[in-house]
Amino acid sequence: MFPTPSESDRLNNTECHAARRASVPGRMGPIQRVRTDVLDVAYVALGPADGQAVLLLHGFPYDIHSYETVASLLSQGGMRVIVPFLRGHGATRSLGDSAARSGEQAALGSDVIELLDALCIDSAVLAGYDWGARAACVVAALWPARCTGLVSVNSYLIQDLTAANQPLPPALEAGFWYFWYFATVRGENALRANPRGIAEVIWLRNSPAWTFDEQTLARTAEAFDNADYADVVLHSYRHRLGLAGGHPRYARVQAALSALPVITVPAVTLDGLADGNFPATDAGVAAAHFTGPRVHRHVANAGHNLPQEAPHVFAEAVREVLDLARAGSGSRAVD
């Protein structure tokens, strides 16, 4: 039988937990809300209402705090910065439609368009990584008039669902362990029971050079406490592997994405040289998908969560894509 902690042990543990809670980093805020067709979207807005609009879109398993420093840098420069919690994350809530629990790429892109509509924003710079970059790529490709410019970590992220069963090199497949895990009942149960633990393992693999602390992880893990989180995540990975169908609401958008449409808007694409799961590439690998002005950069010592790991570089990429948009300059690669 395990020993019962002494009263002093319990007191020390209580003090320890209290100290940890007190050292948790601050939250971005205040949280604002706006309704779209299927979501009550929670977001943070910084900067002047008449500034150049910029949407900063987070990935999985992360949240809006990936952009804490980036948002501050851009808003201080006079930009209107919007940082939403993606569907299934944080304080963003479903309005009851089953479409809100889809995690497919067409849903993520449609969310961006509906958010722009709800905020009466005609066009914005769309910047993101992981799921957020995919959503931004979808909008840039299908609704270019709504995208002033694109900043995308890992370049072109629209998924080719016809290639779902094509294997990658084993070393890369190993990093995507959670894709297959989430395809099982065991993985589903684990995600529902311990989303923070799964996130920590993914963070360590995605960003081996990033020294994050327990408090930073705890702050982001609060965003997983959402009734739709597991459903959205599970559907996202099962859909991309061809193990789950899409939602009828997004069928037309997904049909358009199946052609792998090119991105014509100005773009700055970034690869972290310390990304443990997504190796950096040169500009030529995705060049055929970008027909507008494009700059491709490698970022030293940055992993997959690039805006949080290299915020000044990411903020500069937003400024740079605006310069491209204004100048209409041609493509070039700068590593």
C-alpha cells in the first residue's frame, strides 16, 4: 500500500502548486466575440481600427499565445491585428451545427472568410503556421481578393487528399505518430483524457531547440478545454488520411481544393531550420504553387511554432509581404 503524505507534505505541495499558478504567463486580451454562420468566434484585437488588417492564425496543438509578441510588434506599428481561437479551441464555441466539429481544411478556410465578413474586413494579410497556415493558403488560393498578402510557414499547405495513402520516408512518418494514433479508439481516448500530455510530446518533437517552460504549456493547454476540441482534432487527421468524410457544408470548397489551386497573391514563406517534423526546403520545392510575388526564407534556430520561437522574424515577414503587395515585385528566394 502506498504511504499517505504527511500534513507537511500536503502543505508543501499546496504551496508549490500555488507558486506555479502565480508564475503562469499573462493572457492575451481582452477576449472579444463575433458570430459567424456556425461559430461564436473568440478573438483578441490590437491596434487601431483603421489600420492595415492582419489575421494571425495559430496551429495545432497551440493557441493564440503563439502570437503574443508578434501581435504586439505589429499593432505598435499601426496595424489592426486580429488573433482568433480556431474552431474547437479556447473560447470559440459552436452555435450547434455539426459543421462546427469538422476539422477539414475547407472548414478552416471557410472560417477565415466568415470571420472577415463578420468583422466587415474586405481584405487582410493572412499569416499562420500549421493549421493556421493551411487556412490562410485556402483563402489565398480560392478567395484572393480577400487576401492582401500571405505569410505561411512551410509554404503551400493545401492538402492533396488523393495522396493520402502515399507513404513518406520512414523518418518523417515517425514524427507524424499522432496522425495514426488519432485514427484509433485508443488514440481518441487518449486525446480526450490527456490533451496536454499529447501536446507536450508534439511540441518537443516539433521544436527541439525551443526551451519552453511548464507555465507556457499550461497556458496554451487551457485552450484544449473546449467541448469540440477532440472532435475537431480527430476529424482533421482522419479526414486528411481518407478515414473520414467531409461535411456537406464544405463539399464545394473541398472540391475546388482538390485541384490544388495556385496562390497568386504576394507571399512570404518561412521554414524553420530547427523544425523537427517538417524539414526546411528551398524555394523551388513549392514554386509551382505560387505564381505571384514570393520571398522564401529560412529561419535559424526556429522550429514548427515559428511565430512564438522567432517573433521578430515573423513580424518582419508580415511587413515584407505588405511591401511586396505595394510594389508588385517578382518572385525571389532568400534563405
